[in-house]
Amino acid sequence: MRLFALSPSDRQTRYASGVETILSILQVIISVIVVLLVLMHSGKDSGLSGAFGVGSGTGPLGGGSLVERNLNRWTIFFSVLFILNAIILLKRPWA
């Protein structure tokens, strides 16, 4: 008698719940990153952008244009990643 053997449906259920858990945790992390990146865009010398010198041309990070371009790129990247992860979580191809 095999007490610890899993049937194929039990294995699939465990795999599905593990994948869903990992993607859900990843979704929370990505959403926090997107919120922080959007706050960095919050206007000239206000919010987090003023703290790091992103809003003005001068600051501890150097010129504003290169920093702002990179900030835009990272915001777009993480926003697209957020949307793709949400679609994957909604479709649930492993179920």
C-alpha cells in the first residue's frame, strides 16, 4: 500500500497551486515597483522625484534628461510585465 503516492490529478493540483502562488507573489512585487516608479514621476521636485533629483536638471543623480529617460523605460517595462502577469493569472493555462 502506497500512502504517500500522489495520483496524477493530485500532482497537477499541487503544481497549479504552486505556480499560482509564485505568480501572485510576483504580481505583488511588480505592483509595488510600478507604484514607486510612478511616484518618481510625480512632477518637478515633489514626491520621490524631488528626493532623488529627478525632477530638476541638477541633483545627486546628475542630469535630469538621462535619468528621466531611464525612469520612463523602467516604468514602461514593469507596467507591461504587470499586465502580462495579470493576464497569465487570469487565463490560468496550467489549470
